[in-house]
Amino acid sequence: MELVSKTIKKHNFFAGPAILPASVLEAAKEAVKDFSGMGLSILEISHRSKEFVAVMDEAFNSTRELLNLSDDYEVLFLTGGASSQFFMSAMNLLPQDGKVGYVNTGTWSTKAIKEAKQFGTVEEIASSKDKNFSYIPKGYNIDEKLAYLHLTSNNTISGTQMHEWPDTKVPFVCDMSSDIFSRPLDIDRYGMIYAGAQKNLGPAGTTLVIIRKDMLGKVKRQIPTMLDYNTHISKASSFNTPPVYPIYVCMLTMRWLKANGGVAGMEVKNKEKAAILYNEIDRNSLFKGAAATEDRSLMNVTFVMNNTDLEDSFMTACTEAGCLGVKGHRSVGGFRASIYNAMPKESVQVLVDVMKDFESKKG
Ligand SMILES: *Cc1c(COP(=O)(O)O)cnc(C)c1O
């Protein structure tokens, strides 16, 4: 398996935009020079050319294949980031006289709730704000009359991830921006999934949206053409010019995913990588995990130092070892190592070695 780039020597732990497979970057570079033997760059061709339509088709088909989507689901590549889905999902799916439930597990959920409230009745049915979002709420009651239940599967900032799902027949609308394609899903439970590409799929600039058809057609409000999912469904995401290059790179990543065991293969590797890092956090006397143990994210590993005075010098040690992007989000402090699908195990090991070495010097 080709994972570690021979030219890029740094270890990329940034949270987003984030690491992409080396082979994807190589192919993406080629396409900027000469795309599909056209003698033109992918940056300067029509989105209606047969060469690019083939890219869109492959991106749609690969999404379907990777997540095992039936014809009940539509796949879209939109713009505006996951942040636009905070309001678009409610605008399209929350009936004026209906009610939806949101589980508040962090900064992103909080923003999603704020936007949804513009369109109807939003119940915040559970929250982990009381402990700075360091855990995933469980065991809350769900009114079966909710039009949907909004979840954030992975909380990029606090480093928590849902490992079990609430027991309900209410369809989930799920922000999977930072763990899309990282593990198999029980897809039937989802009415909608959305993910900004720049965490675990591709470059910034496109957002993957998956919608089950029965979720649509339930609202009566006027929706501007560009914000109506039906517009983009009817035109296969090419109602207007789609983000050609980001979609191309996502398509390449999905090709890589399929060649590397799909989402089941990713899950095995992601568990292995996360275990290497969490084991060291738990073993090392200088560090402790920031998230509740049972809710730890396999994608964003957050940890802090018992002695915060040592944080700056640990950051320096990371940088010197070529481990970049390890600084924690300001709302959590400490450190965050994002170890998405494309992160090689070898890079995780380098970070662990830095932690061990630091302990032997300062511990
Ligand atoms: C990054 C992130 C977002 C915001 O994505 P944008 O594409 O920048 O709008 C939303 N939700 C989650 C879980 C994220 O990690």
C-alpha cells in the first residue's frame, strides 16, 4: 500500500484542511498539467465536457459503493461548506408545523442548532456543554414525532466521536464532516448525511450531501433555487458550475479508499492508529486524554499536559520532529492530533516517539 510520500517528509496532524493520500496528491498534480489526455488542465475545461462528466459519475458511484447506498438515496456535491448545511438541512427538511431534535456535542452542533431555529421548532434534547463537550450524551428520551434527529458523529474540536447510536425510528441528519468514510454505517438509519470535504475526503471547496428521498417534499416554504436540494438533485449537482477541482480530488480519494479496503478497511486501520496514540497518552506520565475514554475519537485525538508549563517546549519538540498541526483548539487547549484516513501509522508512531522522548527528558 502506497501511503507515505517520498517527497513530503512532514507528518500532517492538521485538523482541516488536512492530510490527503500521497497518491491522490500526485494524481491531482498531474491533472493540473494535463487532464485525461486532453492536453488541457482540469482547471480550464468545461464542467460539461465528457471527461469531467465522467469524473462526476465516478464520484457519485464511488460514494454509493463505499456507503452501500440504495436508490432511495441521492448524492450531491455542493458548495458553501458544512456550515451552509446547518441552515439548508433545516430549510429543506424541517416542516413549519413540525419539530426536530438536536444533540449538542460541540461548537459545530451549537452552530447547527442556531441556524435550524430560524425554520421551526428545534428541541435541544441533550447536551454535553456542562463539561466543555468532553463526552457524548447518552440515554436521553427521543420523541418519535420528531421530523429528524440531528447528530454530529465526530466532534473535531473536542475529540469525541459517537460509537453507539440512539435507539429510535426517527431518521438521523448527521454532520459527518470529520469522520465520513472512516467506518461502515448502518445507512438505513440516516435520512441525511453531510460532510465538508476538507477533513477526511478532499480539499476545501465542496460538501458531500447524501439525502434519502423520503425526507424531501415535506416543507411548504419558499426556498431560493440554489438552496433547494431538489434543484441540485434534478441537475446531478451541475445546475450551476460545480467545484470542479475539489470534486475531482474527492473522486481520487474515493478511488484510493476502494483500493485500500473501503470503509471497513479504514475502520481497522483507524482503530489501530488511534490505539497507538491513546495507549501512549494513558501510559505517559506527562499527558492525559481530554475526552471521556469511551467517547474518544478515532479521528481527532485531544490531550493535555499535567504540567501546562511544559506545553510550549513539547510543541517545539513536535515541530522539530516534523509533526505539524498538533496544537489543540483554543477552546480545549493542549494538543490535538488529527489522524484521518490518509494518516499513515508511521506518522502516528513518530509522534508517540516524540512523547516518549519528551518524558525521558522532562518527566
Ligand atoms: C469543520 C467542520 C464543520 C465546518 O465545515 P465548513 O466546511 O468549514 O463549513 C462542520 N462540522 C464539523 C464536524 C466540522 O469538523
